[in-house]
Amino acid sequence: LRSLYSSVGSLNYVSAGWRNARVDLEHYLELLGRQSEVQEAAEPVRLATRLSSGGAAQVVLKNVAFGYSPKRQILHDISLNAPAGTSVAIVGPTGSGKSTLGRLLTRAYDPTSGEILIDGHDLRDITLHDLREVIGVVPQDTTLFNDSIGRNISYGDLTASEAAMKAAAASAQIDTFIESLPEGYETIVGERGLKLSGGEKQRVAIARVILKDPRILLLDEATSALDTRTEAAIQNELDALSRARTTFTVAHRLSTVQNADQIVVLEEGRIVERGTHVDLLQNDGVYARMWSVQAGESVIQA
Ligand code: ATP
């Protein structure tokens, strides 16, 4: 409980200047609560968290296994190496364990066996604070606090200046939209305010990550919330964000992963294939079959 309160203490940051301490406490506690499955090490190591100060990070998984309950293993013997600055796409059928793997990377849960290392440090040895900071997540469905859209963006870095927040909004290409609102950056969003579309919410998430400047990026690709044009525009912004960072993409569609340095194909919680898009098509295995099915679907839709 003490650690919960000390984390809430960091809310004091928000009271500085224009931001005026209105982060939705309920949601903040809920987010912190999600971290409570895991324990901080007795003498945790610190890690550079920002790309600008630490450069990209290397991420290694060694023989990782995991189950939400001891009776049912979900992931089996997952090993992979993401060299600093490279991209890994995780693909596979529904229920194959893609999102679960993403949850282990953010340490929402610890592996049942095996280890996950950032720059050689086991996730369990890193301070929970640094771990939260070193990985930026663009989720499928972004949580918006019942607060102004400006403060929703600043959530990426509660110490950032208003100018930095606006620059992030511009990079995420949501500035024009925000400036068109009568209340601009002060517009209240969230359940009790203005509802944003799926694409607008994703842009808020992207702006947050730009402010946060993490060394590692985890993208949980949107499935269907976005129309094709918005999706293409957002893909450009995600590509820009991931360029220098070590990036994991949980991908539901294969069209977005063709350029990944490494594509990992999961089936029933095991890696059944890995390689580049070209390698995997040549393999003529699971990935090649998924590719021809999705290519067929897009022809039908066109
Ligand atoms: P999709 O493509 O449908 O999003 P996925 O590949 O991301 O699927 P996961 O969401 O990782 O798959 O789920 C893998 C397995 O773990 C599924 O059988 C699912 O039912 C189970 N599972 C997922 N989340 C939980 C949870 N919180 N508690 C218990 N079981 C879970």
C-alpha cells in the first residue's frame, strides 16, 4: 500500500503551472493497480528510459513460458532476440498468445519460467518506475481520462511543458483537430466529455508516446476501429515513431508487418516460424497461408 501512495505522490508534478492537477485519480489508481501482479526487486537496477538519453534497447526472451493459471500454459518456450533499434512483429491466429506476450513485455505478469531481458537486465530486476518509462505502449483502445485533451496528452510526461505537449500533438497530427474545437486544448474528453473517434484516440496515444520518448515501443495494432484512410495515415505516424526504437507490434493484419526486421509466427503459444516477410513467403508455411487468405480477403473487399 505504501508503494501505491508513493506513486500517487508523483501526481504532485501535475500541480505545476497550467496543468492544475486534474488527472483523473480513479483511472490513475486503476492503471497502477494493473501493476500489482508483480513485485519490485529488493535492490532493483535503474535503466535509462528515454531514447534521447539511452538510445534504443536490446530485448531478449529466453525460453519464456507462461499461463494465467497453473493448469493452462498459454506460452511455451518462447525465445527471441530483438537487437537495439529493430522491429519485431508478432502474428498468429486468434488466441495464439500475441497479446499475452505483449503483457509479459510490459511486466503486467511475470513468466512462469524463462526470462525477459532489457539490455541484459531481467525485467524483474528493474525498478517498476523505469520499466513503465522505458516501454511506450500504443494500445488498441486508448484510455482517456475525464480531463482536458491537453492534459490527456501530457500524461505521457507529466513534467513536460505546454509547448512540448503541443509539439507532440502536432507530430501526431492531431493539433489541427484540437485547435478546431471551441475550447481547444482545454476541451474535456473521456466518458464525461467529448467522445473521440478510434483514430483520434490513437493519435492521443501516439502524442503521449512522443512526449514520453521511450526506448522500446509496443504497438497493439488496431483491428477494425479505423477506416482504411485513417489507418494508412496512422501507420505513417507509427512508422516514424518506431524508426529508431526497438519495436514490437502485435499484428492482426499482415499488411502492416511486411517491413518488420523479424516476423514471429505464434500458434497455440509456440513460435512455429520466424523470419522476414520474404523468408516466410518462401517457406510456404503457416505465414504464407495466412498471407494468401488475407490477400484474398482484401481482393474481395476491394
Ligand atoms: P487475438 O488475436 O484474438 O487478440 P491473441 O493471439 O492476442 O488473440 P491472447 O489474448 O494472448 O491471444 O490469448 C491467448 C490465450 O490466453 C487465449 O486462450 C485466451 O483465452 C487466454 N487469456 C487471455 N487473457 C487472459 C486472462 N486475462 N486470463 C485468462 N486467460 C486469458
